[in-house]
Amino acid sequence: MLRVVRVHAPAWWPAFLFAAALLLSGCSLLPQKDAAESDATPSTVASAGGIAGTAFTVDVQADPAAVREFLERHLEIQRFRELDDLGAVEISRLMVAAEANARELLNTLGYFTPTLTLELRETPGGKAPREVRITVEPGPLTRVSSVQIDFSGPIAENPAAEAQRDAIRTGWALRAGQPFNQQAWDAAKTAALRTLTARRYPTGSILASKAEIDADRSEARLGATYESGPAFRFGPLVVNGSQRYPVDNVRRLARVPTGAEYDQQLLLDAQQRLASSGYFNSVFLTLDTTTDPQAAPVVAQLTEAPLQRVVLGVGFTTDSGARLSIDHSHNDMPLLGWRAVSKLTIDRDMQSLGTEWTAIPDDSGWRSFTSGQLKSEVSGSFTVDSGRLRGGRSQGGDHIDRSIFLQYDYAVNRGFNPPPSASALSLNWGWTGRYFDNAAAPTRGQGVALELAGGYTLSGEQLPFTRTYVRWIGFVPAGSVSNDDGTQRRNARIQLRAEAGVVSAADRAQIPSTLNFLTGGDTTVRGYAYRSIGAVKPDGQVIAGRYLGVASIEWQRPFVYQGQLTAWDSTVFIDAGAVADRPAELSAKIGVGVGARWASPIGPVQMDLAYGIDVHAFRFHLRLGFTF
């Protein structure tokens, strides 16, 4: 037999509750029987060992535990427990309504043939004089048998939208064979609508949806039809709220692709570029869908940041301990009109003072910049006082960053028998590509960065040198983990990481140590102190070396607690790194360990306990956020 059951509560349910409330309010006016038959007063309840002000307790007996907890949290009868003037008759009336309410709640969980038993028990020695016990046998869980997704409007006929239609169908979250419940059904419809409105069709909507429930077979047949509305293209940028800066500067910072098909991600990228530029305190971009779809204006609502700002910061890393920083920014330098950001940082092993000046980007996204930095830091077995000047051009994109610049370096080493001081001038080129599914907390994709430099040493004999550095990180899916009922799922993954660097020059060339390599620490080889792995001199002291190699493999798996997915991942890893002045001298230092990852509200938190095999010691590593 096929029965179609509505998933939402029927229209008469609010009316029933309202009538029940009226009946309860009038119970005190009904004629009472003799005192022996009347219900106990609040004072009687208190003297019998119960708690005054509580008419009854509710005990739900159900398996699985998730069903019991859901009913305990949402049953309407729970709201009437504190009405201390309720007697057995009134409670019995509430129990009739509670049975219907429980069935409706179980329907939302996908249980359409439950067996319910409600009992009213006297409990004079308990927390309340009476207890309502609700015993639930949920019955078989309804599962999805079929899904039908249709489209209406321009998307149905547009050949260019075929991939988008396929993405909605293949990305449908509530698939055949999975458990059906109201939350998953609503979430699947919403996620598909989000995919529809994310590209071309920002005014898309759900035209119709239905869930046909065959309670006898415990099956659900799902269907949804989506109306796309017209396809939109980006029009001109309309700026509201910018007073200090020209509108053309806002346009060049945002780089909205005028004329391109609407893509929500492109709009968010433009919004992020404005927000991270430092010129504005708040940025909100919207597409005006009330005008011509082929040239819909993008409206930028801005709140400008102060012309100058000073920010004090306090932090902590396991690499270098507590950190204090002071930042000063000036958004419109006199004469130049550039933005200047200066920063003083002090921690246990490093003190630095630097400034960077950047121009507004041109129409191609390239901007001029210049920077300078003075630094004193512990580097291997020595303290290095260094300075650096840069000047050149850079371009920041959604996935790719590029730069080309001239750089001057000098480094003075302090300690026992230190390497000679050195300086150099070099021409540098840098390229970074990021292809992650989530830039802040990636679970798949990869990133790669390449730096090339060529120049001459300026200390001692002037000799040519080249410097090459490359780093890569990749995330490979390694199965998935779901909670007990299969309604939530997250991917496990393997994180692979590698670094390599080479400085090529004559042995007698005096290369500044800041251009050579050291490794070890939170983000490189765990189990070793920050920048403690380097080339080893004959006297055993560690210095920055000309060759670098680092490799790491880490397995990250979502953590399930009491059958439910949590915001935590567990990890197991192996790191290896080596630094030397000659390739034949490279000898890997290995660290192994376990850790945890927490998706906190402010970003991913990484906690690792690593054992350095070479140093025979454990080291704890803590890091907030992901950057590449």
C-alpha cells in the first residue's frame, strides 16, 4: 500500500495546541471532587519529597540515542513541566497531544512507522510527583529510493549551462540509498539552489519540490524543479562610500571582470581584494539584479579606514615564544600617494623593523613597491644582524602571484668563530600558484612557489651567484569518514610537502647568510627547534648552508566521537630535512609524531607532538592558520 505522508507539520497542529491551552486555562473553574480525589497542591508535592514548581518529569526511552536526545529537546510537553497546578487529568490531556507531536518529530528524522507507548506514573519520592514515560520504537529508517531534478527557464535550453546542470545533479547531497530526514532534505535543496545561483543565474529559485514517502516500504522518492531566471553579466562598478580615494582607484583594486558572465566567486574575490587592501574597514559587493541582465551594475558599499592607524599585537609561537608587534599604516603618503606599512616585531629569538611602500595597481594588476628591513635573529649557532632593501613590481591574482625586483642584502654574524660578514646585490623573480579547494583550510589541491635570483657578491672578491628555491604542498583525498547515520561526511587526506634550495657560487664567494638556508620548526621539520638544522662546521657549530632539502608526509583523518563527526582531525606524520654546503654532505634529520587539527571559529589550529630522532627529544608544536 502506498501512502503519501507530508513531511511538514499539518495545518491543524497550531490550532490543536491553541485549543489545548484554552482547555488547560479553564480547568481550575471546573467543579472539584472531594479532597481525597483532588490533585496534590504544590505544598503537598514539596512535602512528599518533590521539587515545588515542577508538576511532572518526562522520561524518553528510545534507541538510537540520537532519537532520544532529539525528542527530549523538541517535545512540546516539556514546556508544561513547570506549571505546578497541573493535575493528572490535565497531564493526561497533554499526553494525547504529546503522542501526535512525537510522531511528527519522528517523521522529520525519517521514521514514519513508529510504535509509541505513553505512561503516567506516580513518583512521590522523585523530582516531581508524576512522571510521563514515553517509550519509542522508531521502526525502520526511511531511505531515499530515487531522485529527480529538473530545470525550468533559460538554464534548461542553454548548451553552455550543461556543465552547471550536471554539477547540480551530481552534487546533490541526498542520494539514493541514504537515510531520509527533513534536515537532510532541506539541506540538499538549499545546496543545489546555491550551486544554481553561484553562476550565471543569481535570481534562481526552487519552482517546486516534493518528497513522496512510502511508509510501508520505508522509501522516499524525491523531486525538485529549479527555475533559473535570466543569465547575468557583470556591468560597471558603482561605488558608494568612498570619499578620500578616487573611484578609479577602487576599480583598479577590485578588478571586477566587466562583461564576464556572473560568477559569485569572482564577486567574492573582488570583495576580498578590496577588504585586504587596507584602504577600507568594511566592504560589501552586490549585483544589481533589477536592471539589464547583460550589464548588471556591481554596487560597492564601502566604509573607509582611517588615513593612519597604529595596531599593537601580542602572540605566541612554539618556534620563538611570546611575540610583541607594533604596526603603523599610512594609506596616502604625501607626494607619492602610495600606502606605507611599517612594523616592529620582538620575540625571543628575533627583533625586526621594516617598512613596505606600495602603489595602487594598474589595470593589469601590476603595482610598484619598495621595502626595507633591519633584523637581528638567532640563526643556527650564531646571531645574525642583517639588512635588506627591495624595489620592483608585483602582481597579485586570485590564484597566482608574481614579482620581479632588485634586492640588496647584508649580514653580520656574531658569536664564537663566526662566518665572515657579507653583502650582495641580486635580481629576483618570484611566482606562486595556489590551487586549493579552500584557501584558509584546504583539504584538496596544491600550491607551488618558485624563486629565482642572480647577482654578485659585494664583500671580498666580487663573484657571481645564483639562487633557486622551490616549495610545494599537495592534498590527496584518502577516503571519507561519516557519522553513524551517514548524514554527514568529510574527506580524509594525505598532505605531502617538499622544499628544495640551491645557491650556486664559487667556494670563496662570500654569500650573505640570509640568502643561504636553514630549516626546522613548526612548518618544516617538526621535532627540532626553529632554524636549528643547517650545515655543520668542523667545530660542530651550525651555519646556514647552500643546499636544502625537506620532505613531509602526513595523514589527516576526521575524528568521530560517539558516532558523530567533530570539528577535529587526527594526524600522523613523518618529516625529514637536510642542509649542507655540498650535496654529498646532505644528511636528513627525521622527525615523527602525531597531532590534531581543530577547525576553530577563527581558523584552523594545528597541534603536534613530534620526536626528533637525531636529538632524541620530544617537542610540542602549535600553529594557528594556514598560509602558503
